[in-house]
Amino acid sequence: MRFWTRLQFRNIPAFVGMALILLVSPAHAVDPSEILSDPALESRARHLSKGLRCLVCRNQSIDDSDAQLAKDLRVLVRERLVAGDTDEEIIDYVRSRYGDYVLLKPPLNLKTALLWFGGPILLIGGGIVAWRQIASRPATPVPTPSLTDAERARLRDLGIDPDANRET
């Protein structure tokens, strides 16, 4: 009984965390009807599908997406594998139709340089701006002026004691 009580209350965050991880994990949207009978070709198809981006879902591979376009691309990849195309030929064919954006890891060239370097450039630029803002602050705080007699009277009229939170 003692073990069960300790297990219940100490490990609740771990159980909740595991449940959330299982709920968030990808569902692998490949339909059983799409799977090839040849295990080697199916393995190649899965490998290729994991490197191609779903154009509807944006940050999912076509292997993980259940969008209709992703299904069409999965079928296309499998058809080309059965026809005897190499992995490079299939990737080149899909890139010729959809551009470099269809690749989850696009090649580094002039057209994709912003994809590769945009995030780090923005991060460094933001750090420089934040550093300059912090560095330009005065070292000593600006003193706040004390309340005038009219302001003190107005606060008393509102039912607030102006001397209650006074710093000395």
C-alpha cells in the first residue's frame, strides 16, 4: 500500500508528461493501401517521404501528413519507385514540379539563403538592439518628483492616504 501511494502522488507529473508525449507524436498517415508489397521499396519510399514537405501542412513531412496533397505525393513517390527511378530522380522530379520548398532540408543556394540565414541574422540583430537599449540606460535611476499639496489633497478626497506607502 505504501508503494502504491508513493507511486500515485510522486509520479503524477511523469504520467501526465508521458501521456502528452504520446498524444503529440505523429500518426504516420500512410494508408495501408499505399504500402508497397516489396519491403525494400517501401523502406525507400518511407525514407523519401520523410524528406519531402507537405505543402498544405507546412512543417510536416508527407509521411506524417494526412492532407490529400501529401497522399498524392506519397502515391507519386511509390509509383516512380515501382517504375524503377532512383531516389535522386524522384527528388529531382518532385523539385521540378514544386521547387526547393518541397524539401524539408532545402539546398544552400542564393534562392534559399534567407531560409538558412534569416533566423540567425534576426536573432543576432535582436540581441544587438537589446544590448544597445540596455547599455543606453542611465546608470542611476531618475528621481521621481514628490507630490504637490494639490495632488495630496486630491488623493485624500479620493480616500487614499498619500503618505501610507512613502519611501524614506
